Amino acid sequence: MNIHLVSIIIPVFNRTHLIAKTLDSVLAQTYTNWECLIIDDGSTDQTPQVVQAYITKDSRFKYVLRSNEYLPGGNGARNYGLKLSLGTYINFLDSDDILLPNKLEHQLALLQSHNANYCICQTEWIDVTKNLSLGLRSKSISSHKRLEDYICYQIFWSTGAPLWKKEFIMTHKLQFDETLKQSQEYDFHIKALAIDDNYIPTAKVLIQLIKHEDNLSNNWMASSEKVISNVLVKANTLKNYNSVLSKKCQLKLLEMVTLVYKDQLLLKNYRCAKNVQKMLLEMLTHMPVPSSKKTLFYIKTYVIYWSYIIFGKGYKLLKPMYVGKLV
């Protein structure tokens, strides 16, 4: 038997109707040397009672309330779970995801036979009500330019897809940013890739994301907090990794935030748009373009803003910068 303990960390909040399927998938693992830390972020439904039934059945499950030393939210719960974990390996898992039975066994074998700090598998969307596969979460999880392609969404994976060596996470003090309301896994994975992008990819689907009402109705563009978090991650990515990113990647980051700014104006969310504009203009200072282009872009961000304030339109007044227009 493999002696290495795997810590599965699940943040949970009011998941009475979903958590059982997730915990059943943990129980079904062919690799049995695991602990499952369920970190409750303050559930007010029957989640504690559902979890307690699993603890009674199997002592490998542990239920803990998030410590007040960590901010409310899934990020604080994950970080607290990481602190409590005893495993050599870590698998973060959302409370509505399902592990396929050989998830841990397959990835652990790959990590132990290769010199890598983490292994990433493919993820599949599932509609359980129709017993139907909705396809892969991302067409690809690997490329020759992993950091840049992840930043630009050319490759992508879910929170639960990687199996991590805990030593790697702790050595580099990797944490989920507890202030973020959106894009927290995007931020975490970018930080990991910037440190080491030599992970092991496996094309096997080893985790499933379940389609349900909550994740389908989660329109982050309608939440100012989530919009700001999304843009902040992209702005910080450009600022922190500017020296290692290609011009194409830098411009793609600026383009993504430009489109968010325009969409917030279109939604007439002017206060949020103003905050996005501030970050957009800060990003502009890091761009590899002539000062004349920066000045013109700067002016146009204000022109479109006041066009929406006065006339309620003007979407085409501000266009993203593209690589082909740098010269």
C-alpha cells in the first residue's frame, strides 16, 4: 500500500442537496489513504447533519468550522484546510464536484514516477438530471506556453483537477487570495505556473463538474464585487509578470479588461465601470506600445464613459489594442 496521505480539502456553505454526491465520490476512491477535510463557511441549512453521517460512517472525514482567523468565503476555508492538512499531497475540491474513482490513484502514480510538483487531469461537465455529458471544461490542459496560454484561457482546468505536492505549496507560500470574490482559482493557478509550469498533464477525465441552478445562474458580470475581483487578478498578473509575458499576452490581458469596462458601461453600472477604468489605465502604463497610442487609448476611455453618461451609448468608441496594430 502507498503510504502517502492525500488531503482532500472541501469548502462548504449550504450544500445539503449536493454535498452527498461529492463525499460519495471521495469514498469511492480506489486509493484509500486519504483524509477529507470539510471546512464549513457558516452553513445555515442541514449541511452539518449530512456531513456528520459520513463522519460516523468513516473517520477519514473531518468536519471543521472555518476559523475566524480566515476571511469568510471559500478561499479562507481552503487556506484553513491547508493549514490543518496532514497529507503529503493536496487535492482541493469544490462541494458540488465529483471525483472519478481512480482520480487519486492515477495522478499519484504519475507524480511518483515523474519529477513534477503537480499533476493536472481533464474535467468534464455533467448534467446529472439528464445523465448527459456536456463535454470537457477546456479542450486542452497543456501547451508549449503554459503560463501565457492559461492566462489567455487557451488552456484551463477546474479547482479540483490538480493533485499537488504539499511541499511545493508550502515552500512557495501559495494561498488563495481571501479578498477575491471571483477568479480565485485563476489567480492561484497563475501564481503556481509562474513558479513552475513543468506539471504533468493527463488527458484522462478524472473529475466532473455538475450542472445545477446555482452555477448556471452565477453571472459574475452582474456583481460589482466579482467584476472588480476578476479585473484585479488580470491587472496584477500584468503588473507582476510583465517581464516574462509576450507582447501578445500583455495585449490580451488589456483587451479582456477593456471588454469588461465596455460591458459595465453597457449595463449602466457606472460606479463599477469607473473602478474598472482606473485599473485599466494602470495596466496601460505597463503596455509595450508607443506613448502616442497610450495617450489616444487613455482619451478614448473617457470619451466612451461620458458618451454613455450623456447619450446612453458609444460601445464602438473604444476598441482593444491588438498585436497587429503595434507597428
